[in-house]
Amino acid sequence: MNLFSDIRALVIEALAALEAEGVLPRGLATDAVSVEPPRDAGHGDMATNAAMVLAKPAGMQPRAIAEALAAKLAADPRVVEATVAGPGFLNLRLSNSVWQGVVRAALSYPAFGRSLLGQGKRVNVEYVSANPTGPLHVGHTRGAVFGDALASLLAYAGFDVTREYYINDGGAQVDVLARSAYERYREACGQAPEIAEGLYPGDYLVPVGETLKDKYGDSLLDKGEQFWLAEVREFATAKMMELIREDLALLNVHMDVFSSEKALYGTGQIEAAIDRLRGMGLIYEGVLEPPKGKTPEDWEPREQTLFRSTAHGDDVDRPVKKSDGSWTYFAPDIAYHFDKVNRGFDALIDVFGADHGGYVKRMKAAVSALSSGRVPLDIKLTQLVKLWKNGEPFKMSKRAGNFVTLRDVVEQVGPDVTRFTMLTRKNDAPLDFDFAKVLEQSRDNPVFYVQYAHARVQSVLRKARDAGVAVDDASLAAADLTTLSHEAELKLAKQVAEWPRVVEIAAKGNEPHRIAFYLYELASDLHSLWNRGNDDVSLRFLQEGDAATTQSKIALIRATAVVISAGLGILGVTPMDEMR
RNA sequence: GGUCCCAUAGCUCAACUGGAUAGAGCAGCUGACUUCUAAUCAGCAGGCUGGGGGUUCGAGUCCUCCUGGGAUCGCCA
């Protein structure tokens, strides 16, 4: 259930009735009519902009519409009061039984908050997609956490989600990997490795060199690249993917599909995708203009095969072939996205690092062209993560040499803290990650704040059980909730009622951070109510000798815990039952 | 120079996609532990939403031009 859509339906119904009565002209478009909680709770429980939105098309004063609408709505048993305010807002106050119903709904349906928004549409979320040349670093960590939470959010909102990783194993960087691994192999064979400039220096290749020695003995030693490059490349790439899967597992990230760039070569898929574009007149041989304003010194005009991405919103056309005739990185990526379109997805989402910002328009152009505009592609960029430790920037890793790894972070602070912290920021804003701060167990640290709220509820449940009160969800859902009427209690119930709405808003915008912020507010309302019990004994959850009232109060906080648990589930964070 | 992102309280960030008097936390000040866990809560104080124009009933949000920061810009992926 979603109370806000229920009330919106009521408003639309009332508008239709007014049309039928001739109060309003017929045929008004009601798309822009919204029902939202007012920013100031003092105004009421719900507000609708209907009168203001319709005033112009109806040719009426907003207040006149609002008053007619108010009279209609006030007849509904759920509405206690309907008042016109300001320029034409209509504020509704709902009866206590509505909020009691929300509590019951949260307990009765495990799917409370789950939404039909997605209608089972198939969405592909591609994230991480790091080059298989080493362990994941902090930038990947943010992308992994964001993409995974987004995927869970969409699944919760009713989409059929596929989590996918695109392995960039087709370019020159995997040759570099192979050469780097070969040096470690020589090292394992007792020779001195020569890690030349441009090779990967990290320690993580040492064990790869050793396993190469186990496999090949010294048969690859002192031979030219042509004898070992392909084999070592394949071997090392596979090892790196193992490493990456292990890194992801540390964060509890698990992909449904791994797609390989290399696998696209030699299958005709790239050619097919490009031919498809060519058939639309979007591929041509041409010479690009130098970048406007700033011509590189070594600029030379050269003829290349170009994709007319400008026909689909890009600023300049983009090369799909290098001047030597080989594919650019873009070409297999076009083929890969074409493949995703052909697999029948209704929508595609790519999660990229901020350094891929310049890539967004051309990719959207390609998908737009290849799907004839049918499949929307949303690209979310995750901005940089800046690490801090004791007030100092934190840069180096023992393991990787020149960057901090995912493993470094997760081993220090754990997956829950890593995930939650990285989700308490919009993806397009830079993130400061302070090792000391995220481990602090205080209000300053949202992870602990939210988990503590959940643990507090579970603690009360244990106490109630010990006191012989039935607090299983079925009993609570069947309990008499009419005693839940104190404004402090209703405030928490109203916050619980927001949950389905938050899910939809977050899912529509592909913005999982909204879940994190909502959970913080919900936790805050719970802590607040808890402390009200210090002064006002009647607000304490356990009412000695009054099992019925106790049940109703526990139903409320259990409903809260159910929502916290569902929300943390989306974020991939464990709800704690105890935090001693 | 082109493109994209960002700019909100002293600090770190929200703001329900155009709604009413812009909200939290931290830092500062004042209070609440005989308790269902004080890892918490209540209160005070803190703002020309970087600047100028525009769009409309209404702008932190949309358009435009500046300023400042970040990313990126054909044979890297």
C-alpha cells in the first residue's frame, strides 16, 4: 500500500465528481496534480496542489477550486479536516485510524513498501566493470556499492534486475598486465624482475608469477613475447577476475552476468553493430576537427571511420576505428550495448566513474540509435572518493603500491560501514571518507545511529517476550491499535507511511542515497519517541500489567524496525539485533 | 577553449524532481541517566542557497550570462 497514491486517487476522484456536477469544466488534465506531505507538519498530513495546477486551464480562481474540492474530500471518512491555505494549497488532516492502518499494513505485508512501479520491466544495471589488471580500488568501491544498492532498490520497486559486469579484457592494458605478470614469473624462477615504466608494479602479481611457474616450469623463460604473451595474458586476466570477484564478495556484491569485451572480437558482433549503424547512415569515413580552442601541438588531420553521434545529441562525431584500421574501445562497447538491447532489456543503466564523464553522450547516442530510441540508457557517474586518516589525506596501499584498495578499506571498517557511508551522498557529489569518523559510534555516524534504532526495538521485543506479551508479527498485526493516538506516536507512524513513497521516488530517480537519508530520519523519530518515555511514562513501550496497550505500542516500533530492516536490506547493510 | 559535474549555516551534507517560513548532524551554548541500552534525547543560536538577468501563481531546483572548483577532450580503456 502507498497512502499517498491512495489519497491522490481520492483527489482525482473528487475532481471527476466536480466535473460531473459542472463545477469544473470537463476534460482537465490531472497529470500535474500531486499529493505530498507538507514541508511543515503543522499544515496537516497531506497537501495537494490540485487547485493551483488546474486554475489556469479551468479559468477559475485557485481558491474557488480548492474550496469545492475541500468540501468533497471532507466527506471521506479518512479525511478529518480539509482546509485551504496560501495561494490555493489544500491541506488534509487524516484520521488516527489511517495511521493505525499503516502500522498494521507494515506488519501484515512483508511486501510493505515494495512497489509495482517497475511492473516487472527488465533493467540491466552495469557497474564496477573495472579493467582486469589488478585489485579494485576505492573509486571502484563507490561504484560497486552504488550500483549494487541501485540494483536492489530497483528490484524492490518491482523491476526485474540484472546485475552485470563488463570485463575490459580486449585492449592494450591486458597486454601490459601479461608483461607485468611475466616479470613476476621470471622473479619466481629466480631471475631479477624488470618492472619497466608503465608496467603494473603491485605485489598482487607476485602470486600470479608463482602459479605461472607451477604451471609452465621454466619453459617460458628467455623467450620472445610471441611465444608467451597470449597465454600469459589469458592466465593473468583470469587470475585478476578471481581477485576482483573476491574483492566484490568482501562487500557482498555478487553479479548475475560477467560479459567479456574480448569475447566480442572475432564473432562478427562488432561488425554487425557497426553495420547496423552504417545502415542508418550514421557511419562514415572522415576527418575530425581538432578540439575547439585548444589544438594539441601534435595534431594532424587523419581519416578515420566515424560514428555520427551528433545525430543523437553528441557534440562531435566519434571514431570507431583508429587510423590504422583497428577498432577503438568505443566500437566493442557499442557492440556490447547492442547486445544488451538485443537481450530484450527495457532499460539500461551504466554506473561509471567520474573520469568517464566525456563518454556519456556518445554512449547514449549509440544506444539511442541502435534501439531506435526505444531503450533508455541512464548513466550514473560516481564522483571521486577522498580518503582521510587522522586529518591527513590517505593515499598509499601496501598491497597495490600506488592506490588504496577496496580490501584496504573493507578490512579496516567492514562492509556495513563502507556501504552505508558511501551511500549517504549523492552519486554526483564528491565523497570524503574518513577512517576515524566512520568508525565512531555516535550520532555523528549515521550507520550506527540507524542500526542502534533497530537494535533498540529488538531489545524491547525481547523484554516484552520475557514479560509474557505476545509480540510475534501475527499477534501484533491482529492487536487493537486504537490506543495509538498520542501525537508523538502518530508522528512515527506517519514517518513509516512515507516508506513506500520514498522507495518510488528513489527508484524513479535511480537515487539510492534517498533510502539512507530516510532511514536516518526514521531512526531519529524512533529515538525521539523512546526518550519521550523518560518524562512521560505513558509513552513507554512496555506498560506493566497492560498487555493490550503494550502490544499496540510494540506494533508501532516493530513496524518501524521492519522498515529499517527493509531499507538496510536495499543498501546491503546488516540490521543489528544487539549492539553491545 | 569545448563538454559534463559541483557551489546551500563556521564545517559535512539534505531538501520528496517547480511548492508554503530552505532542513539535519558536527562544532558552540543550556538542560535530561534510579530507564524499554544516555551509542540517546530536548532546547538556544547559526542563511542575500556563489553573483546578475529571465521564465510563472510560486525558483535552491528550470533557462541565460558571469565567478570559483573538479573531471574530460582523435591512433587509452
